[in-house]
Amino acid sequence: MYYVVESRKPFEQAAVDLEAAVKAGGFGVLHVHDLGETLRGKGLPFAEQCRVFEVCNPAQAARVLALDMRLNMALPCRISVYTEGGQTRIGLIRPADMLAELTQDPALTPIAREVEDGLIQMVDAAQ
């Protein structure tokens, strides 16, 4: 269900490289949530770094929504850059697995796999 790679890059460099890979892959970055900063800003002890990138390819999103409007709740896709025990990681929840849990429409499978393949390429490029 998850696709996670370890990166030898520092957290900040991996985050910059992911954003570039997303754009090069034909997706846009809609928003970046800095969960580590948010938690620390609320006074909670959180030693790790974690940024969640909301990414979208409008054409693919429109195809999904045309088949099942309820799937708007699963969009946009998310890719995370985070640290765990001093190691930088980049990962995502596989769209094909996630959509298979949310809908039984077989027409969505090839779309989800196409999106997933693209996201994995972006993660690998940023690695």
C-alpha cells in the first residue's frame, strides 16, 4: 500500500528536488504542509521533519471525478518527505491500492495505475 524510498540527501534538499520532480512530471504542487513546523508551533515535542506535498495533474483528476465524484475526498495525491531516526525518506500511499479500497469501478484502475507510475517516477527522481 505504501511506496517509500530512503534518500541519502538531507531533508531540505530532498524536499526541493521532489518539488522539481513533480513539476517535471507534469503535475503541480497545490500546497505543502509542514507538519513538523505545525506541531512544534503548537508546543508539541516533535523531533522529526515532515512535509506533505499535495500534488495534482488536472487532466487525471478530471478523469477520476467524471467516473466517481465521491473520490474528490481522496484527491489531491500526496507525497511526503520526512525524516525517521535521522534518515530522509520520500513516500506515498499507492493510488491504485487506495482507490481499490474506495470504489469497485474497473474503469478507474488504469487511471490510478498511470498516476501511480508517474508519482513513483517523481519519488525516484527526487531520491
